[in-house]
Amino acid sequence: MGQSIEKTQFTEQDFAKFRDRLDNELSQLRKLLNTPGFGVGQPSFGAELELYAINEQAHPVCCNKAILAEFNHPQLTLELNKFNLEYNLAPVAAAGAPFSTLQTEMETMLQRLGTVAANHHASILPIGILPTLKTADIGLHAMTDEPRYHVLAKALRDKRGSDFHIRIAGIEKLNLHWSDVTLEGANTSFQFHYRVDPVDFRDAFNAAQLVTPLGLALAANSPVFLGKKLWHETRVALFKQSIDCRMEDPLSMRLPARVLFGHGWVREDVHELFSESIYLFEPLFPFCDEEPLDAMPPKLSGLRLHQGSIWCWNRPIYDPSAGGHLRIELRSLPAGPTPTDMLSTSAVLIGLIEAIRPFINSILPGIPFRYAEHNFYRAAKDGLNAHLFWPNIDANKLEERPVVDILEELLPLAATGLKNLKVSANEISHYLGVAEQTLEQRQNGAIWQLEGIRVLESRLGLDNGLIELVKQYQENYLRGTPVSHWPKVK
């Protein structure tokens, strides 16, 4: 979806041509995966951070194009709604101090971006969903005027043929019909990229699927949407439903949603995930360039564009740069509360993936995929209060346990995984220490917000309480202290 799309009208011939292109590129990918040495390289990390622009009253400000123009940097891009931006951090080698390197760049960018935003009567905030967001803030009037977003909005609406229906039952309930895709823009995330060698991709991806619910529970930071207290990570439910183009009839609902956790453990390699995306999902953007099919490395631009219109919570990435390589994009983490918190959770996930990967196949028989998927949605709903299914390898049985207990038990394993990647000892101690404090204090972004709302709503009423909540959140974020040490809302 980040690719530029200038054409907004397509014919059946365009779709047929694009499907042929996808088939050809899928064959190219198979040849590439069979090529000795393809994608072999040192592990590396990258990240994308989505952000809100807000005013002094903690409401969104539709000024992303003005900020982008003044910031004038290729790593800053527009997002779906006019009050959102995304910054793409430069890739870094896994060895050494990758997380602190990413944090330094992030903090430098956020400081400069804040200065630019101030010129447009705005400030910048990383938060999964802005608690003060109202229905009047969202709609086609708030959608960024870019061709790719117009194409997305029209394609999803045309496929569905009716309003999108949002039904979320959490602490409170939300039942809402909406005519366009802009509700999706309420979600902002921190997407972490992990480069892996093709031979390791299957096991690394399966390990990522297994441990993602743990990271999601740890990082939860989106408990409020449109004044309703919903899931600890409401983004997960909102994202899925806000662009669900399936009609609400039994036949259509048997088809997969375009926002999904997955359909099963990977059996062979990354090829099956790209193949699955072609079999199961109709193209939204039949946009073909004139790339020669024999280019080396091939761009596979059609396959990459199509994959970008399927929002897997862990997404396989083919990138033609550096001779061509593969990445796993961890997409479930919310933006915020601070750079330290975001990178701490990323360190936990990467460490666990790398430590579990060598023996993942001995674990998978103990946790059928549907239990991993169940864990994901339970972690999104209940955050650090969740109970998840987890395989007890020693006892050869599947158990239901508090996610906090699982995380506390696995942090030393995450340290081993990071050490295997040659991450420095100081780096491991610092970022896993932040996660340990989050668990000890039982305070992540979602819990801090929910407890704060309870205090402020009784004193100020809901609307004013949410404004005050965001203001105190922003003050704490600007201090940079991890959320586990944020003072309670007063």
C-alpha cells in the first residue's frame, strides 16, 4: 500500500492482466527461492512508526500534508487520515546495539517532527488509538487526498456493497455502521521488521506467530475508541472490521477477512504464504508496471502490491534491495507509549523468535494453530490480564496460564535469543529490563489509560476526562520514562 498508484479506474481486462502477472511473479519467486545464496545475509531490523497530530485540546488536526512538506524527508510519509503520519526508520544490523540505535533515530525524528508540527498548531503523539477521537473527526472529509487511498476506499466499499459494521464487546460495547474505510485510520501502530535467511523463514515465521500474543499483551495501548472502553488493544478488532469487505451472509462470511492472523502453521517456506494470498484474495489494485520478467533480482512489484492489500498481523515481505531478501513484519504492536517501551517489546519478541526457532517443530504439535489464533485475540481483548493456552513441553500438555506468568518465565529465553544474534549484553539487559518492570508493576499503556479514565471521568465527566487523560499521557511520553513508571492519573 505504500507504492504510488496514480490510476484510479480499472477494467476487467486490467484485473485479468494483473492476475496473470501475479501467477508469473509467483513462479519467479519459486525460482528465486531455489537459487543458491538468495537472501543470505546478516540479520537486521527496521521499523515504521505511525503517529497522530493533535491540538492543545487533544483532538486530531488534519495537517499531515503541511507537516510532510515542511519536514521534507523521504522517510516520512502520509497515512490514510489527514491527522496521521508514518516515519520509516533506517534498517540496522542486529549485532551490537540495534534497539538503542533505532531509539536514538526515533527520538531525534520525534523531536524535530514536534517542532515542525508546532508551526501548524499541532503536536505529535504516538498512541494506538487517540481516546478523544469523535465520529465527527472521521469520514471521507478526513481521508488523505492520495490516489491509493481513494482506490482503497472505493474497492473495499464496492466489494462489500453496504456500510461497514463495527461490533466490539469489551468492557463496554460498541455497535456502529460506517460508510467508508476511514475508521481504519484511527489505528496507529509500530511495525517491526526482522530480516531472516530464506532457509530459516518457515521456522522463524511460525515462532513469530506463536509468541506474538505475548508481545501484544505486553504492549497493549488502545483501550478507548469513540468514548467507549473496549479491548486493551482495540486496534485488533477495529482494524479487522473497519475494512472487512465481506457481505454479512453465511456464504461470504466463510471467506477469510483481509485482516487476519493466518490460516495455519507454515509447512514449507514463504512461497506458500504468497501463493495463499493469490488463491484466497481478489486483487484490489490491478496495477502493472513494465518490469522485465527476467530482471535480477526481480522487483515482483505486482506480488508485493497485492500482499500489501492483505493485512496479516505478521506479514511476509520480499524486498528486491540488497540483491533480494525476506523479512517478517511484526504488525500487531501499537504506537506508544514511548520509544523505550516500543523497542523493549520488540526486543522481547525478536529474542523469543530467535531462541524458539531452532526447536519450534517440537513445540507445534502441542499447540494447534487455532489455539495460537485464540491467544492472539484474547491478548488483544484482555492485555496483561489475559490467560493464554501455552504448551508445557516437560509435561506434554497444553495449559491455560496467565500471560504475565508466561512472559516472566520466558524473559531469560528472550535474552538467549538476542545473545545468539550478537546483541550486546548492555542492550539485552536494558530493554528486557524495561519489559520486566512492566510485568512487575502490571502497568502498560492500556492499564494506565483505563485506570486514569476511571479517576478522571468521575471528577470531570467523560469528554473532559479524556482530554485530561491525553494531556497527562503526552506529558509522560515527552519525559521518555517507560510506562511502567508513569505516575497514576490524578
